[in-house]
Amino acid sequence: MDADRIFFRYLERPGRRRLARLAKAHYELVWQTAVRVTGNADDAEDITQDVFLKLLLAPPRPEDVKSPRAYLAWQVIGRVTNLRRAEERRSAREKAGVLRAHDDGLDPDEIALLRSAVLELPEDQRAAVELRYFAGLRNQDIAAALGIGERHVEKRLEKAREALRERLKHAAPLLAFLAAGEAGAG
């Protein structure tokens, strides 16, 4: 069956089997487009999954799609753009955090040591620490960003600070940096 016909049959009556056929018919196009745009097979795989997931969760109306190939390519471009924006925002937050740490009297080696210790934390604790200390967010804002309560944020930060104190016990300036963050946590 023609790939475009499979695509439109899915849009007319979405279903898992039809989506599986659609994915089989268009997978190479989506993946190759994503690889060409990102230059990275891992990102291309994530983007490919996102494109097909969107088709499952929110398929367009058939009359809104003139060309399945163009629609799928445009979806890839949109995902890549979102990925790049997210990376730029993350990088900007990290740079701001490093500047804040530097302004607090930490030298580059101490900042690298802190960053390394933070990367060793469990994901939930690491996210809270990065948002608090590197992005400078308040607990209320962290709770909103992570979709959890403020008390959970406080617990995560408390556990993370305990772990960091243990890892960084010989680095007094870093301990002072953490203590300063505790004081302004509200």
C-alpha cells in the first residue's frame, strides 16, 4: 500500500494498528530527516519517537495535511527547534549559575568540583539543586517547575545538601556556598 495512503487512512480513523503501519511506512523518512538536521543519531531517535507519539496523541485533521512527507518533515523541524531552544536555555542557566558562584567567591576549580558533585546526585535531587543554586529559583518556583509540592522541594534539597556536604567536606568555600543557599531557600 502506498505510504501516503497509509498516512491518510490513519488520520481518517486513528488506531494503534494503523499507526504501526504508518510508522513502518514513514520511519526511514522521519529518522533520516532528523539525523540530517541534528547530526546526531541519539537525538534523531528521540525526535522520531516524539513525531510518532504526537500522531498518536493528537493527529491532525486529514484536510489539514496536503503532503504527508512535508507534514512529517515539518514535525521533525519543530522538534529540533524545541530541542535547540531547550539546550540554549539550559546552557544560559548554567552560565548564570557559574557567574553567581563566581560572584560568591568560588574559583573555577571549586565550581568544577561542585558541578561534578552535583552530577553524582540522584536525578530528582540534582534537578532541585540546579534550579536552586545555579538558576537561582525560589522553592515555590522549583515546585511549580517540577510539578511537586514545596515541601518535596525542601526535602530534596535537604537530602542533596547532606550528600554534597559529605562529598565536599574538605572544600570550605563550597560548604559556605551551600549554606548561603539554605538561608535564602524560601
